[in-house]
Amino acid sequence: MSRFDYRSASLRLASVAIVLGGWEYAGRLPVSEAFPSLSATLAAAWEMVRNGSMIQAIGITIVPMIIGVTISALAGVLLGLATGLSRRVEWLGIPLFLVLQAAPLAALIPMLVLAYGVGLTTKVLVVCIMAIPVIVLNSYKAVRHTPASLLEMSHSFLGSRRQTIFKVILPAASPVIFAGLRLGTAAGFVGAILAELLISPTGIGDLITYHQSIAEYPEMYAAIVAVILLSALFLELLDRLEVTLFRPERRAV
């Protein structure tokens, strides 16, 4: 590992330590009765893992999350590529996704409940409508900003349309596409929790609502932290996938 990498890792660890230390200090003051210390939250999290409530809730939450993010990633990247490669598809699709990105999509949840009930289908749809616009727009911009020099090089070597897309455009666009996937995944997690809070009290959303209602704030924060850690794990997996598929220069680091 290079000197720069050691410094980067040290700064990351320092930033995490500062945040956690500030949390513990603020909880012990206390800033608010509804703001527990980090140690109390960790103790509550361990107890919830031990009695199985946390594991069960994560298992319920993660099913629509995985289905929704998978659908969003596949559909979002394909639509983004289509809009980036075709002017006609761009004119038809981009205005719609711009509106969806700007719209308060949480307001659509009651309509989805009326149409599809309170089951898995509605939760998956909520994840999708939160994630897809972000992924589509980032993929579209990534394709459109492919360096002209790379496209000219492909044409000069008589590369076919297929070869240009898979060997030039996709590798060049992959950093922005995966940035969109990370943002879409984060939005999908927000959608999954919103669905559990607004549609039916299940999973992590149920833990948050229940412990808030009976003023067990360490347990409530433990559930929130579990969602954050789960989201961070998904984002790390996406980063590893990007390195494996499109960023070989980072594998040796």
C-alpha cells in the first residue's frame, strides 16, 4: 500500500472516530432525552440481534430492497444507455425522468397502495420509482460525455457499432454509471424504509416506529444504524463490482 493510501485510510478512520466520539459525548450530556449515547445504542443493537428481532426485520426489509434495486439497476442502465445512444429515445424519455427526479415521489405511495395493495409488489415499486430516475439520468450523462477522442479512435480503427459501445463507451462511462447506481441504491433504501413506514409496519420500519412509540430510543437508533450499515454494505459491493468489471487499474492497489 502506498503512502497516499495509508494517509487516505487514516483520514477515513479519523473521520469515523470523530463522528462516533461526538455521538457518544452528545448522548452523555444529554443533548436530548430522545438522543441516546453510542454505547447505549450499541448495547440495544446487541440485545436486538441476540433476541432475533433485528435479524428478522432485516430479512423482511432486504427482500423488496434486493428485488427493487436489481430491477432498477438493469432497467435504469439499459434506459440510460438507450437515451444516450439514440436522439429519438432521448427526446421521448429524458423529460419524463427529469420530472420524476424532481417530483416528490413519496406522494405517489398512497396511489400505489390503492392500485396494488400493501404487499411485496407495492414495496418493490416504491424502491424502483425512487431509484430508476437517478440511475437513468446518470447513465445517460455518462454515455453522452464519452470523450470524442475515444470515439474517433474507434472509428479510425473501423470499429463496429457493437465494438464501440462495449469496448469504448461502456468502459469510459462506467465511473459515472456506477456513481448513479450508488445514488440509486441509496435512494432505493430510502424508498424501502418509506414503504415500511407508510404502507405496512414491517421490517426495519416497524422497529423504528414501534420503539419510537414506546420511547425506547436506543433501540430506535439501533434500527436506523442497521439500515445505514446495510446501505453502506450494498454500496461497497457495487464499488467492488465496478473494480472487477471496468477498473482493472484499481485491482492492484
